[in-house]
Amino acid sequence: MGVVIESFVWEPSSKVFVFFFISTFLSIFLLPYFAKNRTFGSFDHTVSSSFARFQRWFLAIYTLSSVMEGLWSVYGEFELASYGVSKETMVFYLCVGYSTNLIIGPLLGVVSDLIGQKRICLLYCVLHLVFSLWKRITMSPSACFANVCLSLAGLIYSFGFETWLVVEHEKQSQRNDSLNETFWLMTFLESASLIGGQVLANWLVDGNVQHGIALSATTSLLLSVVAIICIVRTAKEPLKTLPLRDYSAAFYAYVLGDKRIWFLGTSQACLQFSTAVFWILWAPTIVADGREVNLGLIYPCFLGSRMLGSTAFPWLMSGQSLLRLEDCLVYIYAILGIVFSVVAYDYQEIRTLVILFCLFHGFAGLVLPLLARLRTMYVPNELRGGMISLSQVPANAAILFCLIQRGYSHKIENSTMMALGSVSLFTASGCIYLLRRWGKSPHQDWHKL
């Protein structure tokens, strides 16, 4: 007589989603009543009507762009596997994408500073438009072209919109409160849009991969067209007149020649590296030893954690925290390093792993607007795009190295990559500590280049 073994598919309880929803709701709507800084907590700033209009258009454009990012990030391995693509080939495609960012990335940042951030955001939408058209017409599984387009678009997404916002904010001489509010709203809306992209992609696929890919390409095409129209309708941006020679001299003096920018850039690169390691390894770590897990329900938990974490930023800026921004980042990075250390120890219990990963995303949701605030304090706006893209070079190089060593040579294990992510986060904590010790005053008047 055979023994029947019942299979069990682990998935998070529905109470988890209720918790994230209620906690996020309370964090946002209780802020005006408990904020010490009533100006920040009330969400009622004295801003000009032109900037308020730009802010609404900007957040709408950023939300559409985030949905496009989330729409294609859902398919990924699932689409390639449906075509019979091997794991080694998938690793090769990832290497192509990171190599593209490694080579072209710094140039894109410089180009954005020279031609204007509005134009570079238009390029982001055009890349998605071209990719969607190609995908809709050919229905080809060729992932090299896809990875190049999406990698460049993701790179622009990481610095183009933020730089556009701060340049427009400075041009209209608005208060910093409105800028801080937009920073955390960007992180909040990005996470919500990624969840929306997952829901939309799952609804479009409807059990038929080919049909779902075609509909997703059409949806992405329409979203990119709408985003392009919205960008064009915003205020006209004058063509940059700063010569390349003057830009190079300013970049060397105010970015490469400032140790504080090096510390800040290193901390950004460390966070990017650890985040990339997480997205590469979170699924293999959870389903290790053949465990059956509903990954589609765990993914929204991570983004819900990041949404909740981003809502803590206005509480810090409203006077609830006795710590400076740098002090908060030192402790947060250290906590994130401890989280990665526990995972690197090869812990196997699913519930604990999910909790640790949610903690990582929750604190990451707070770190992102804090770093944006520090960039505003220390980096000249005219050099911001180049600084952010340059800081991503070591992160992309480290990720490419790990992919080659793990995917091809098999010289390192998943736990080793997690340990490297933990080391990078502790390094980021040390860099922020040195930033706090090195200089307490931001740049004075570097924007007049």
C-alpha cells in the first residue's frame, strides 16, 4: 500500500495584507495630528500654483513610469522559461543588461545634466515605446535587445525623474518641505505602482503566456504614449547652455574632489548592490529544498513593507526624531546588514525569511527618501544626474562579477552573495558615519556654475 504525501503550498495570511493597509493608512492620516512641525505635518505648504501644477503632473508621470517598470519586471524569467530558455542563458541576458549599464550609465547621467532632465525622461518613455512596439510586432523571445532597452530605461528611471524634480523645485524657489514631501511620495507611489503592475500583468496573462505578452506590450505602448504626452505638456525646459568643458571642471571640483560626495555615493552603491542581490536570490532562497511557496503573494508583501517604510520619512522630518538624518541612516544601514547576515547564515524557516525580507524592504523604503534628501543637501543640482549614475558603476560591476562567478563558474554560493550584501550594507553604514563626521554643513552656493 503506497503512502500518500499531501503537498502544502505556503502563502502569507490575508491578515498580513490587512496589517500593511491599516498601518500605512494610519501612518499617513495621523501625521498632521502628531507632527511637531505643523507646517510639514499638515501637508499644506505655501507653494506657487505653477509648482503645485508641476508637482501633480510629475507624480502622475512618475506613477505611469513605475507601472511600466513593474509590468515587465513581472514576466522576466517566466516569459523566457516559456520559450525553453536555459538558466545559463538567462544569466547571460542579465550580464548583458548590467554590462550595458556599466558602460553607458555614466554617460547617460552626464547627458541628462547637459541636455536637461525633461528630455532624458522623454528618452525613458521612448525606450519603453520602442521596446513595446518591437515586442508587439515581432513577438520574439530575443532577450538581448529587451535587456539593453529595459536596462537603459531602468538606469534613467533611477536618476532622471528625481533630478528633474529638484531642478524644477530650485528654479521656482520653493520651500524644502514640498520637496521632502515629494521624495517620500515617489517611493510610496513607486511601490504601489509595482503592485499595480503585477496585478495588471497577472490579469493580462490569463493562463496564456503568448496572449499575455501581446496584451502587456500593447498596455506598455499605451502607457508610454500617455507619459510622453504628459511630459510634453509640462512647462518648457530651456536648452542647457553650460559647455562640456565647464561642466567637467565643475564635476571634478564639486563631486570628484569632495570626500563627502564619495561617502554618499558609496552608500548609494552599497544599497543598490544589496537590493540587486535580494531580487536575484529571494525566490531561490525561499523555495530551497523543493518547498512549495506561492511567490506571487509574497511579492506584494515586500512592496507593502516598502510603502509602510516610506511613510515613516515625514514623521522623521516633522520633528518626531531626535536624530539627524545621517544618524538615522547609520543605524538603519546597520539593521539592514544584520538582516542580510541572518539570511546569509542559511536560515531555512519560510516565515522567518519572509519577515526578514519585509524588514529589509520596510527600512529600504525609509532609506530611499533619506538619501534623496542628503543628495539635495550635498550635491549641486546641475551635477546630480552625473553623480547618481557614476555612483552606480561600482554596484553594477559588483553585481556583474557575482553573476559571472555564481551563474557560470559556480565558485560562490547564494549564501556568499548574501554575505557580500551584508558587508556592503555595513560599509554603507560606515560611510554615512564618516559623512556625518567629515562635514556638518552642506554645499553653500554651488548651483551657480
